[in-house]
Amino acid sequence: MDYEALGRYTAGLETLRKLESERDKLIVKLIDGFRGIFGKDTGLSRFYLIETFSMQELLKEIETLNSEIGKVATEVNYFAEKCEKPKINLEVVEWKD
């Protein structure tokens, strides 16, 4: 057993969990923002001026975290082979209109 590889593998998995948690919090924040915009019914016709800068910033942060998750997963998979542990399988979830 390559114990250095095992240590790096384990540390990488912990990093992945933290990154995913951060990303998930941002996604929830984005969803909550949409709910806040469209969740109010006053019974009147509404026209919105939606401030999109914050949404764009959240999406950039999510994209950055996704990229980091990919890099860490690649590193984890490298060490997985060396310490005979299961690899990380990343699945891309596509936006569908």
C-alpha cells in the first residue's frame, strides 16, 4: 500500500466535499433569489427590473468551483490508482431548455 498516495487521496476527497458544499450553497442562494423575484403574487400585472449582476457573479463563482472540483477529482483519481481505491466519477449535468 502506498501510504503517501492514500493520504493524498483522502485529503483530496475531503477537499472535494468542501468544494461541493460551497458550490451547493451558491446554487441554493441562486435558486432562493429566483424564488424571491417570482414568488410574490400581488394580483396586479408586474413588470420586473431584475438586477442580474449578482446572479452573474454567483454563476461565475459556481463555474470556478466546478473547475476546481474537476482539477481535484483528476488528482484524486491519480492517487486512487496508486493506493487501490475507487476513482471519482464526475457526471456533467446539462442545462436543458
